[in-house]
Amino acid sequence: MTAPHREEPPVVIRIYVRLALVALWSVGAATALHSQWTATDPHSRASFRGLSVAPDGAVWVGGTGGTVLRSTDGGATWTADSVPGARSFDFRGVAGIDAHTAFVMVASADTARIYQTADGGASWTLQYSDQRPGVFLDGIGCWSARRCLAAGDPIAGRFVVITTIDGGAHWSPLASAVAPAALPGEAAFAASNSSIGTGPNGRAWIGTGGGPVARVWRSADFGATWTVAATPVTAGGASAGIFSLAFCDGRRGVAVGGDYTKPAMPGAHVAATADGGLTWTAADTAHHTPYLSSVACVSSNGQRYIGVGPAGTATSADGGVIWTSVDHDGYNAVAAVRGAVIAVGADGHTGRITGDIP
């Protein structure tokens, strides 16, 4: 049975968010908010969680109903399509390589699949399929067109980690003896394809929750070996922990999350690192931020971040220490692309911010 933390928040929670935003979320100075996001048309009413920007600026999005979006103009316009034979699946993970090539990943109870396109979505190849009891992939990322990693919840006490070095023609599981060992109840969240991340020089990260402490697993050798560090992000329940990681480079990054069943409630939801994830310190110590399902770095100096969740959008201009509410529009995932920031969410909700990030 799919664990509760992997499901969409129930309708009553979404209603609660809309009613409680003003009362429960006051981030930074009390200023009047207006929408920072310009709505775009994805030509789909799917729910979107997978979001990836390729090195050439192409944007790929995965969603329910086997839906895939692609944009080659920074998210201003979209092409929507579906992968044949995958309409019953939710593509919560996506890794864009360029305007022609991308991987999409199925996140579903007892079903893990990875598809690849090399022709801009005109055709797709099923590269990986796993139907073991308990298998559930949480995210996918790539270092190059040929070298990628996907990771998922523990089976027999060890996180599932699979890698490819030939563009997905073959995916190899990490041996159980060296795979990351989970604490009781610990797993990862497939909320925005960003609890799993890849970085320069073979770095990779897995953010966790669901257990007694929220942790970050770190690899510096393309996922072959892993070390772990505890974080101060709120944990202690199946619905709480780290939901997203963002690194501006190999050293500076933030982890965000919270409890998705309390989406507007502020708390200890942000941690920061300056050593590539070896250690993490509390950020937003005033506990202003609500639950954030996704975060992105939007500056090369490692100072500016933007985070989104069902309760709205928040930004930080000081490396994640202080956060300011800039919008109450809810999204699931966010990413930066060449002079713009893109966000995607439920019911075909897509938005874009251009120019300076507030």
C-alpha cells in the first residue's frame, strides 16, 4: 500500500490552505502581496511535480496521466503530449538533457519505470521497469547525457539507488551492502523531483523524511558510495522532513520541507550547508516559512533562493537565512532558467517570473 506521505494532500487540506493563508503565514515584513507569477498555458489539466531545466535551456515537465510538457522559450509557451502506454502513471521525476533528449520517471507504489526520448518527445523508449513489492522511485537527475541516477524509498532497510553510464540503455542497482541504510520510517518524498539531486564532479544528494530525523545522504563519486548528515529540518512523522534540495554550486545549498499535512503552518523548515552537504545548520531560525515542496537557486553567488509550496512562494537573498513571502499562489515545483523562474502545480497550473526575482 502506498504510504500516506507519497499521496497528494487531501481535498480538505487544500481547502484549509486557502482559508488559512493570511492567518498562518506571515513571512518577513508584513507587506501587501500581489501575484508575482504570470500564468502560462500548458494545454493540459494534469497535476505537475516533475520539473527539469536542461543545460541548453529547454524545460521538461512531468505529470499525471503520463503527461509531458516541453518548452524551448524559457517556459513562455508549452507543448503537451503523453507517453504511449503510460496514461495511468504519474511522471513525478524528469531529467532534461537538451531540447531533444529527456528522461521521465514513474513514481508509483510497487512500480518504477524510466522512459527516454531522443527526438523531442515524438517517441519514447521504456528503459527501466521494476515491479518489486515496495519499490517507489522519488527522483531522477543526470550529470551528463550518458550518466544519470535515480533513487527511491528503502527496500529491506536500504534506499534504492540505480545509475546508468550509457544514456539509460542499462540501469544498474547499487549493491545492498553499500546502499544508504534507512532509519525506521525513513524514506524520501516524490513531491517535486528535488529530494534527489546531482551536482558537479560526481556529487549527488538524497534528502529524507518520515523518520525520527531529516537527513541528507551525500555522494562524491557518482552514487557509488554515500555518507549521511543530520539536519535540523522538522521531522518525526510520516508526512514531515526534507522535500527539496537546491545547490548553487558544489558547496552552497539549502534543504527545505516541513509537514505537508500542515501546509501553511510555519516551522523549522530550512537548513543550509556551505560544505557540499557534509554539515547542515538551521536557517530561517525565526520559523517564518511554511511547508515548502520545492526550492531553486536563482543566483550564481549562492545567496538567492526561491521556494514554493501549496501555501505560496517565498524568497531569500542571504543564502537562505531570512525568507520573505512574495506570493500566495500555490505550486509544487520551481526551477530557474535563463532570466526567468518557472513553477508548476496541480490542475495544469503553470507560472513564470521574468526579470529580477523579488
